Amino acid sequence: MITLYHNPRCSKSRDALALLRAKGQEPEIVLYLETPPTAKQLKALLKKLGISARELLRKGEDAYQELNLSAPGLSETALIEAMVSNPRLIERPIAITGDKAVIGRPPENVLSLV
């Protein structure tokens, strides 16, 4: 079963969902803006993605600038807490299955989990 961290207002997220459905997959959809992941869930997700918290941040969001998240001295914990408090900062979409996860940018990345 694939889980998709999804924002229906995002074209890349909608495209990733459409690609999965075209392959006969009906993912479990997590509307992460309505139900943000906990710090523990984000840490597990980062491990599956094989990236740092900084790499999961959407740098174009207003909150990124407002919270000065570009500061090099910020810890992983601080960056994770910023994403928990401001889920718009989380890159999207993210598809997860088992111990693997991918960011759907480009949306075709999600097909590696099918």
C-alpha cells in the first residue's frame, strides 16, 4: 500500500496521484496540511527518503523567510519542529511504501514505488 502526502491544490501532487491511479494504485491519502505529521513521523519519513530536514523544506514559502530557516546553524530538530508547526514548509507530494519514500518532483518519481 502506498501512502501519499497530498495537497489537492498542488498540481504536482495531483499529477502524482493521477499517475499512481493510472497504474492501478489507490494510495492512502494523507492531507498533511489538515493533519500534519508529528516530529517522530517526520524523522521516520526523512530516514525513508534518505535526506536531511533542510532538503525537505520548501524554500519559497513565506514561513521559510519569516522563520529565518536558511540560517546554517539550525539543528535538524529545529527544522523538523518548524515543519510540524508550519506543514506548508514540507515539500510535496511524498509517496511512501514500506521502508521507501520518494518526493514526487517530478511527479513521475512516485512510479518507482509501483
